[in-house]
Amino acid sequence: MTTSAPLKFGEVTIERQVLPAGVSVVRATDARDGRFLRLLFPIDAGVIVRSTPGSQDMVGRSDMAWLTNWNTYSLYVANPATVVSVLVPARILDESADSSRELPIVAASTLWLRNPVREFVRSITADGAPRERLPQYLVEKLIFEMTLSLLLETQGMSKISATAERGLHARAMAYIAAYKSDTELTPAKVAGTMNISLRQLQRAFAAENSSITEEIRQHRVETAAGLLADPAYRHLDLTQIAQHAGFGSPAEMRRAIAAVHGCTPSQLRVTV
């Protein structure tokens, strides 16, 4: 197996590998190295994944596989094939909808973010990692949120038959987490993207004692607070932080932070 130099973004690693024809074994790593969730994207050919004797999962060239570094896998390709892997700390499972539920090897083909994530990480391996610290920080956060969104969507979809509103809520939360930095993200846009009415989506959030507007604001506030809390980004002014967090203006960010934290952005920056 030929692996190019891994790209590091904080706790996130992106690898581009060429699998030789035949079987490549990806062995479990020592627990001291940490536990990681691996998102595997075949690029130019499908990959057969065997996780236990007798098992066989076909991961097509447009599919994604959920793997972990505490299990051993055999990857089979008929001809040399390129794959891209994204490794994120396994603690992200604790933030998902159902951390005890075992993930399928092959991710569902209906996951909204599967293809956007594939294209995003493939472009990073082609263009290289940004050298500036802020873009690196944002890439790390975006990949964390995309992965969590895929997990929420996977687990939410499994529960749709039991509770339709909960499934809609999980799918909407996945979309909000991934696109909160879009200043044009609104409840109506979320509903439109999901091909449901705004009223139907509002009912799903009401069933969870929340609202779409509150969740969008909360996600943006968390991003802004993270930038304000990190000494590495003290050079950013409030306009820049508001822009990166998805707020339309510093004033909008100030109002949101005041509502959530009861202070101003400047006070939050000083006290953290």
C-alpha cells in the first residue's frame, strides 16, 4: 500500500493511498495511539471490505465506508486503486444520536453529505493543506461537523420508521451543522433543501422542544466562541469572526452571543 504524506488539521488526518491489486490488510492499532473513526472514500474503483471471516461489503467508487482503527480489515481490489481516508477521533461518536449503535461498513447511498464530503477531502489531497492557521482550524472544524452530520443522518434515518419527526429533526440538524457558515442559511432554506414544508419542519423541531432558528444561531455562536477563545486568532477582528461563523454582521453576532452567553464578544474573548 502506497501512502502519500498525511495532511494534519489539528486532530483530523486526511490520507491518500494507492492500494495494490489483491488484498491489503489494515490492522488494528494499539489503544495507546488513540481511537479513530475512519471515513474511506474509493476514488477510481470499488473496494471489497472484509471485516470478519466470511463477511464481504462492496464499497463502490461513489460510496463511503465507516471503519475504525480498533478493528482489522482486509481491502481487496482487482487493480491498483486510489482511496482517500479521513480520520477523526472516535469521541465524535459520543456526540452522535446513538453512540452505542454499530455503524454499517457501507454508508447509505441516500446520505446527503456523502458526495460533498468526498469532493471536499479529495480536493484537499489534490491541492494540499493550507499553511495559514485559520484555514487549517476551519478545515478541522468543518470536517468534524461534516462527520457528525453524517453520523446524525445515518442514525436519524434508522429511526424514521419509529418517529418521523425525529428523523426529520436529525436530517435537518446534519444540514445545519454542515452549512451554518452560510449567511443565507434560513429555516425556509433548510426545509426547501429537504423538500418538505417549513411548517412540517417546524413541527419536527417543536417535538424536540427546539426551533430551527435557535439551532442555527446556537451553531454559529459555538463557532464564534471557539474563534474568540483561541489565542491563535486574537488578530482577527469581530467582523472577520462574524463572517467565518456565518453571521451577517458583527451586530448580529453580538446579539446572538448576548442571548446565549449573556456577554459581549469582547468580554468573551477576555474571559476565556
